[in-house]
Amino acid sequence: MTEINHRFVQVNGLRMRVAEAGTGPLVVLLHGFPECWYSWRHQLRALADAGFHAVAPNQRGYPGTDSPPAVADYTMMHLVGDVVGLIGAFGEQSATVIGHDWGAPVAWHTALLRPDLVRGVAGLSVPFTARTPVPTLTAARGRFGDTYYQLYFQQPGVEKDFESDLTESFRRVLFGISGDNPQVRRLVVPEGERFAESWLSPTELPGWLTEADIDTYAGEFAESGFSGPLNWYRNIDRNWALSAPWEGARISPPALFLGGDRDPVIAWYDTSTLEEYLRTLLPNLRHFELVAGAGHWIQQERPEITNAALVDFAAATSR
């Protein structure tokens, strides 16, 4: 089995932990919330075996990577800057950049702001969307109400929702918005509850998720906690303000989108028109796919499908 190695690199003054495998053209894999490099365990090996240098950083604020103390140090500009710095730290002129969940907007915006560095961009589970006419959280409140989870995450102290029992938190969240949960969760936090408090804790895990996987996630976050990751959410409206100069801009590099049709994030969109909508923003969209029965954790739930799509895309954008 291809070995995954770990080391630290200096990126924009941060000590960043990275997992990597293989040699060849650089492919950067950006995790989401509440995850880390481990969410790419299947893709690191598949890309390495296909002749690529696959690198999955733990992004700023995540386990093993420095966590700046100020909330304002986690804007999209900082996150894109980290990807730019990471490409440079590996001595490369360009990379295929792939992101899942929160990592998807970082990948999309890296391609938007620095297309010269991006051979191809792929987003998993979170499509690129046009800038809203009002601040993002205002738009979210109008559409989803005051209990929408991104509004809830603005509150100080919600870190305890996850940190009080890391193992249970990961059991509930990973199962909760997977395609295996018969009742896919709406991403709201009812008044008086904590995030995922009422979510089912499965007595039996689905085949793609093991107790060892959950223990790995819990172990990763045991020291770092959740302040850094939640600070990404606390910059949502700041990101909206910072993105004003790019309103109406389209992403020019070759693009791919992959998601699950049972993902509650995908449920926010009209799936019958999603591909057409994305093509207005991604004129070089090469691949669009919604995988039947899959939920939010697409690269873990359906590794074979994800691996095939990403290997083909990386190969096509590295010629």
C-alpha cells in the first residue's frame, strides 16, 4: 500500500502540517469542517498511484497547524493565500486544486483570484455560487431562518458542542449528514439545543466509516480544539465584503463538481438546474456529477467514484 507521509512546511508565517504521497504534478487537497487531512486518505493513495504528488494540508486553525488568535486572521483571503504559499513551498509553478466542504470555496476562490497558479479546480459537495446582493448571513437568515447553523456558529462558546465529547461528536456528524442516515438532517439548530445534539448516534456504523476512523478524527482534535475551525464561519460576512471587487467574475480554469444527491447542502439547490447554473460561473466545467445515494462526505462514502473522477481530472489538467 502506498505510504502517506507527514511533515511540516512554513507557509505565510504559519507552521502547516501536511500529509503527502507520491511524486509528479502537484495536486492539493483541501479538507472541510470538521475534518483534516484524514478525509483524503483514499484519494492521497489513488492520486499517488496514478503518478501525482498529492498533498493534503491541515489548513490554518486545524490540528497540527498554527492557529492565529484573531478571528479576522481566517478570512478567505488568508485561506487562499495559504494555498498560494503552499504551492510555492513545494517549489511548483501550478497545481490542480481540489476542495471538499469548506475546502471547496477555498479551492474555487484560489482559482478565481490566482488562475495563473491553478491548472484545474474541483469542488466536492459545495458548488461555487454567485455573490449575494446582501451580506451572506443576512441572505441565509432570510432563506433558512434564525436557527440556521452558520448563524449559530457566530456565538462564542459553541466550541463546547464538539469538544465536550469528541468521539460522540464525530459519530453524530459523520453519520448525520451521510447518505446512510435515513433522515438526512436539516442544518439548523433548534432553540435551546446544541449543534447535532438531537442527531442520531448510530449503533452500527456504515461500511465506509469505522470506529478507527472516528478515533482518528477525535485524536486529531484532542489538543487543537475547535476555535480555529469555527473562526472560518465567523468571517463569512467579512468574506462577502472582501469579495466585492470580484462580483460577477467567472472562474476560468478547467473545473469539476462532484456531490451526493442525499447531501443536505445539495438540497439547498434546484438539482435540475444546478449544472446549468454552474456553467454560467464555470465556463470550462469539464465534469458534473451527483452520485446517487451519497451524502455530504462524498470522498469517504464513495471513494472509488471520487478517485476515478479526480484522477481523470488531474490527468487531463496536467498534460
